[in-house]
Amino acid sequence: MIDKVKHTVKHTIVYTAGNFLVKLVGLILLPVYTTHLTTAQYGIMAILETTQNILVPLILLNIHAAITRFYHDAQDQQTRGKILFTALVYTLVAGVVANLVFQPFSRPLAGLIFNDSWLHMYWGLLFVNIALLSLVYLVRNFFNTIENPVKYSLVNVVQFTVFLGLTVYFIVVLKWGVKGWLAAQTIAYLSTIGLFIPAYLRRVRIGFNMALLRQMLAYSSPLAFSLISSMVLSFGDRYVLNFLMGQSSVGIYSLGVKLANVVDLIILQAFQLAYIPYAFRTYQEKGFRFFHSKMTTYLVLIIFTAALGMALFAKGVILIFSPNNQQYWQAASYVPYLAFIKVFAGLRFMFAMSMHITKRTRIIPFIVIGAALLNIGLNILMIPGLGIYGAILASFISYVLMDVVYYVFAQKFFKVKYEFGRLALLVIVGVGVYLLSLWIHIPNLFVHIMVKAFFVLAYLVILWLVGFFTQEELESIKGFVQKWKDPRSWRQNISELF
């Protein structure tokens, strides 16, 4: 089992490296946004970004997920090539049709959501970007399908490097505001497609197959609606906040979410990319269920540790990124709760794998749609009385209930004995460490950072002292330390990793 864990960890680290650079760019840009955009403008940008996140899976119907599943079932390169061609044709046609449908609504949307119809250009450019991003997703997921995490990460690096440079130029130098952010996206997507689509096309075999497309969409469309509902669950509160509290509140809340999402992007999404293709290849092997249970425990441990770190350092990070605009400082109060909610997102993914493995994905949309509707309803009820904390509480309740339903259905299709006792222990210890840290107030920034880092380390040490780690896990950790403790071996170790 240790070899399986090492394989998953190895690929996760490579995906994490690429995703970390993506998030690093986002963090680098935060001072640009908080300095050159008002909280209201940042709120507008958050609404546009939320709309993009929801519409992309609606257009794609998650066809790139079907590629991963069907590609590994195909027995020859000719069939695999036709799968890629069919998916490419669908993505191109879907992008064009979507723009023909959505572009006429640009002006009404600007008036309805932003109370300013002159901002219709934002929506027009956004719809173009959605079509381009669909192609980026297709190409990027292709590298994940063939288990090439290095090229997958390179797609992220190129896209966001171009985006970083152009965003700074358009917003800081040209003073284009939100328009500059959208224009930078357009050019970044075009550059990424131009550089990486040739690798995709080299594996394509001409031959559009409508029957194959129907099969792929039958598998992926339930996942698409599940993903859309997940986006509504994750981002729908922005719309409710916008209508009930205004764009400034959306901007403050979105800053907190962006920091909390570091945990999601760097850890959870990277793990998903490494684990899904590997699980599809090995789920029939003896011992996979035991392995899946162990990986669930490790994933939650890593997510909770990262969330604890984000909770401890959030205030300092926001003060560094926004030293002058005190409106943004309020976001620090929300980050700890938003970060800890990511644990439930990790559990949801692991529970849902049982449905993906057995191809019982049709139930997933109903679960997520129910959670999304519940979340929107709770937001409408709670935000007027609790403000932003109402949105956070609504998310917490929705995620917990959704995880419970996922678990019940997943156990029917692919029963796994999860280590709930260990999971409860790591959560209890982590919450205790965080509450203890709230009593410590040190004015010196350097000492403050060192003490906060100590609390993260103390969390892992306490888990060791209370017997959380098994002897086999301790031996593996010891071996990892031995391998990496000598800097002279780092070059060889990194070479082996990649």
C-alpha cells in the first residue's frame, strides 16, 4: 500500500507545484486589486468570476471528465484519438453557440446586477472568455488524462504568468480597472491555447462519433450539473450578498474566500488531479478500499493542517496586501471559518469517488442541487440578521448535510470503512490548538509569525503524542525525512519526482 501512497503523493506534489504557482499569482495580484480597485469594483470582479465559474461547466457539460473516464477504457490509440476529436468538436461548437445565446443579454445583465447598463462590455468580454477557457480546460485535462502532471502544471504556469503581467499593466499603468482584468484573461487564454493545443492535436484521430458523444455526455452531464450546483453552493452567496448588502460586502467577503481557497487549490484540487486517473486504473485491485480509506484520512489531515495555518496567518497576510484600505481588513475575521469548511469539501470528494468508480453518477446532481438550493435559502434567511457570518454559517450547514447524504449513497455502491475515529481526533486537536492561539497577542511581527508557525508544528506533535499516527506511518515519515534531510541529494530527489 505504501507504494500506492507514494505514487499518489508524487503526482500530487507535481500538481501542487503548478497549482501553487497559480495561487501565488493570485496572491501577488491581491495588493494590485486592493490598492487600485475599490471594494465595490472588487465585488463586481467577484460577481463576474463567479458567473464564469458557473457557466463554463454548463457549456462544456464536463466533457473533459468524460475524456478521462473513456480514454482509459479504450483499448487502442485510434479509438482514443477519436475520443479526443469528438470532445474538441463539441467544445468548439458549444463555445460558439453559447456566445450566440448569451451576448444579446449583456446589457440587461449589466443593468440588473450592476445597476449600470453601460457596463455591458464586461459581460460581452466575459462570454468570449468563457468559450476560450473551455478550450483551455479541455487541453489541460488532456495532460491529466495521460498522467503528465508536468505539462498540466506548465499550462497553469504559462496561462497565469501572461495573466499576471498583463493584469498589472492594464490595471496599474493603464488604469483600466475591471476591464483590464478581463482583457488580461482573454490574451492569457489565447496564448495558452496556441502553445499547448498542438500536443492535443497530435493525438487526435479525425472522426466525429455522435454515438460516442452521447455516451460521454450521458456520463459527464450529471457531473456537469453537479459541478454547476457545486459552484452555486460555493459562489451563489455572492449574488445574495450583492442584492442584500451591496457590492462592497461582496468584495470584502470574496477576499476572505480567495485566501481560504488557497487550501482548496493547492491541496484538494491537486490531490484530485493525481487521484482520479489512478483510482480509475486500480479500483479493481485487492486492497483498494483499504487504501482509499487511508488516503481519506491523510487528505483530511493535510487540508486541516493547511486550514489551521491559513487561519493563523490570515490577518497578517491581509495587512501586508492591503496596508491602507481598512475596508479590506474585515476579511481576516472570516478566513478561519471559510478555510475549515474546506475539510468537508475534501470528504465530499472521497465519498463521491465510490459513485464515479461504479459509474453511478446520476444521483450526484440531485444531492448537490439540493445542497445548493438549501444554501441559497439559508443565505436569504441568515444574511439579513448575521451579515457575512450568515453566509458562512449557511455554507457550513449545507456542506455538512451534503457530506452525510454523499456518504449514505456512496456506501450503497462501493462500501468503504473510513477511519472516522482518527478523523474526529485530528479535528478536535486542531480546533483546540486554534482556540489556544487566540489567547496569544504579540505586537512584534517577526515574533508573531514564529509563534504562529509554532502552533502549526505543535498541532502535528500533539497528534503524534496522542497516538494518531500508526507505526507504519511513522516509519514512512522517518524515511521521507532521511531522504530529504541532506540538501546535496535534493537535485536527484527532485529529478526522480518529476
